[in-house]
Amino acid sequence: MRRTLTLMLAVALFSALATGCANYDENEWQRLVCEVHSVNEGSPLLSAYLYVGPDLEAGTEDDIFPVDWIPVQFYARPYSSTLTIPENDVSSWFHVTNYDLRWVPGPNCPQEITDHNIYGAPCDARVPMGEIGNVHIMLTDRVMKEEPWFRALYYTNPGSSFTAAAQLTFYGHETGNSETVSLSGGLMVTFYGAVNPN
């Protein structure tokens, strides 16, 4: 009985430790923890094939064919409130260096959108401890918007739309540590043919 109880306690303790230590981005091994603070200021994105110009008529010379850049904010803090890191310490900054973008199609969204997943795209955000760091990334470019399924929102099926989730994974490290960790964020994107940006 005692042996069984001891074995059960050992298994339970191991399971608890394994669960407690599970962290995909491995931030717990860093003195400085960085998190995605906001993506596009917490708002979804409307991505249009074109912006209607000042004359408010689609298909005229003042139309604008946009690409979509979004702001991303990061926040860095000590791993523990009991840990003191000097302001100018070698580990007092976090450096975000690159990111992946993975599209998850929503209802009615063409599966071909996943052809525009991006892996290892460069970005550069230096995040001081206790402060916000910023970077802008391109979410949709003209190559994507000239795909037949995107053009159709304007030329073939005006007024229609579809949505997709943009899942973002950023990679970086403490300035005093070369071990890369990952940070997750994302937003919902609605695709539309023509909109008035005002």
C-alpha cells in the first residue's frame, strides 16, 4: 500500500512539474520576458482591393491600390517581480528579429490564401525593459491582392467579402542571450472589393 501511494505521488508530482514547465515560447528561461502587447491596436483589419478616391466613385483615376501595413507593439518585463535588472544591464532589452504569418481561412475564404503564408520575414523591434517597442509589418501586398480570388471581390462579386485569421509568431531574444524564443499574436482580417478609407 505504501509503495503504491509513493508511486502515485511521484507520478502526480512529475505530471504537475511537466505541466507547470510547459511553455512553447520558452520565455521562462529568460531573465527578461517579452510579450505581444497589441496587434493593429487591438482592432480587426479591413483589407480592400482598392480605396475609392476623393470623387467617391470606384473605377476612376483617383482610386488608390493599397497595401496593408499594421502596427505591432511589444512589452518587456523581468520574469519575476523579485528580480531586479539594472536599466542598462546587458539583458535589459529584448530584440524581435523576424516573424511568421499563417493565414487560417474563415467561411467562404479561398484556401489559396494560405499560399501567402510567410516564414522568417525580417523585422526589427528593440524593446526596453518596462517599455513598449513598436514595429510595422506588411500583412497584404499587391501580389496577394492581384490574385483572381481577391480581384473577384471588386470585378466579379462587388459587395461580397470573406474573412481569415492572421496568426503571427514573432521570434527574438534578450540582448544578453542568443537563445531564440517565440511570441504569439494575431488578428481577424476581412477582405473586400472597394471601400472609402474616410
